[in-house]
Amino acid sequence: MVTLAAGAACRRSGQATPDAAVPRPILGEVTVEEATTDTPPPAKLDPRLLAAELRQRALLTGLFDTTAGAGDAAPAPAAPRGTVSPIARIRIDLRTEVAEVKDRGAARAVVRLRIETRPRDAPGALAEDVTAAAEQLFSTGSGVSPAPDRAALFAKLIVRTVGDLLDGLAARARLRQAGAVELAAAMRADGGELREEAIRVAGQRRARETVPALLDLLNHPDEPVRDAALGALLEMKEARAVPVLTRTRSFRDSREMRKILDAVATLGGKEALDYLAFVAETHDDAEIRQMAASARTRLARRDAGAGP
């Protein structure tokens, strides 16, 4: 295992808000460790060189403070008393393997990337644990073309894979500080993790400007996306979700109905009461009818208690 270390003191103050720039931690140790169990491994990698290249790749993402002293091996002057200097450390675990058939081969790498920050509760602290697998095809060599340098082949594959993971983390971090327009655009774009992050941030922030996009996602073909959008709307207590839920979800899908009944009872309003009464009287499933009747009773009592 080889570790590259860098650290510097930097003043941090205030709490990050959606409208303020989040302080970035300083990039500290970058540790590369190979966990390949094959003996001998498919390629002799140099963890020191990999760590150095991955450090530079990480600094390009915007996740870390790159101001004066942030990347130096020697620490900068100490921060004023009472302030903290968050330091993020990266650990990369590698597993590599190779498969060959005749004159063709495949180099495979599984990369686990972990980022931890100390202090953990510092503004802008990062806490990530992500894994990715990648493969690169190659020619094993013949009388015409020489065999490739496996170490260089694997190093390039690993750097590219770690870079993709870092870029994904950076995109998610930018979403956490994005405005409502950017969040809504991310929800409507084709991107699984970024869409989910945008939905989560919108719900956490109660960003009502994103409600139209969230309402559209209630009809998304993927159930996890629908559920995430519904969760964000519930966080906002957004009653506009009720007509969308009651008019577009399958009335005969018992599992979906359980979600709808709980959601509309939580959101409330006259339309929710009417819908619960309708389901309690007409649904084919006795259990669903009972759930709807109970939910309507609870909602009616709640509304009565909130009255004058």
C-alpha cells in the first residue's frame, strides 16, 4: 500500500445553505491498495504512481479546495483558534483480473472509492463509498503486433474508472447547490443517479419551484423514480399531487393503491376525502376498501381537529 499525503490549514466559517457556496475540504491522503487475490497478479502495478495520478485527477473535479497550500505536502500556517480545517482522505481499493482466448484478451478492474472527511460534521464534508467495474479488450500479440504492456493497460483503465466515479460525485455535489431551474432540468434529463439526487435535494429543500417536474415524474415508468418524486412531494405537503395520483395510477394494482391511499391521506383536502370514500365503497379488494375507510376516518378527524 502506498499513501500520498498533503494537508493544509484553512479557515471555515458558517453553515452552508442552498444559496451559498459550500466550503470544500482540502485533499489529504490518497491511498491506493490492491486487493487482487490472484498469484501472481495479472499486472505489476505501481501504487505510488497510481496514487499520484489519481490525486491530480481528483483535484480537477472541483470537489476539493485547490487554493494556495491546499495541495502542498507541507502544511500551511495553522488556522485561527476555534475554526476547523476539514481534510478529505481518499482510499481506492483495486481488484484486477485478465481473461485470454487465443489472440484476444480482456483486462478487468473493480474499483472501490471511499472519501472520508475529518471533522465529519464540518461544512462541505464529503462521505462517499462507491464502486465500479470496467473492462478493456486488447490483443494478446502475434508475430505482427507485440503484446501490450499490461501494467500500462491496467493503469489507464483504473484511472479512467476512478475518474468517472469522481466526476459522478462532483456532479451530485453541484446539484446540492443548484438552483430550482437546474434541479428541475436534472429531473427531466436521462440520468439515474443525478435525477435521484435532484429529487432528494428538492424534497429536502422543499423547493416548490420544482413541483411541476416532480408531478410529471409521478407517471415515470420506473417505480423507484415515482416513489422518490412522491416522497419529495410529501416532504413539501404538496396537495397538487392528489389529483395526479388519483387519476393516473392503476386502480386495480393493490400494491400501488396502498401507496396512493397513504399519500392522499397524508396530503389531505376535499379531493383526498372524496377519493378515499370512493375507494372504500367500490374497490374489489376488501383489504383495500378497509384501508381506504380507515384512512378517510383519520383524515376527517384530522381536518375536524384543525378547524375553528
